[in-house]
Amino acid sequence: MYPQLEASLWKIGKSKYEFAKDLGISYHSFLRKLKGYSYFTLDEALAIQQFLNDGKSVEELFQKR
């Protein structure tokens, strides 16, 4: 659902499980959000952008396929 976000996760070498734990949400919830079954909150989106620190805007990271 969010190819830029998934690519950024891959670049830093974090598993989805580890990243969900860092965000403070369950792995299951993180996967549902990545697949578009539920939504990331604004706070989660900003935390993801800050954590990745790769210069991409929130809009770029969360651009849908």
C-alpha cells in the first residue's frame, strides 16, 4: 500500500516487527495499517518520518500505490 515507506524500512534494515515495537503498536496493527485496512494516526505518521530521518516528507512516505 505504501511502497516508499516499505522501501525506507528495508533501507534501514528494520523488520516490520521491530518497527511496530518502536512505534508502540502491535505487529498485527502495523501490518493492517501498511496494507490499508486501517489508518496511521497523524502522530504515528510523524513518528515514522522522524524515526526514518531519510529526508522524505510524510506525503512521500505515505503515497499510495
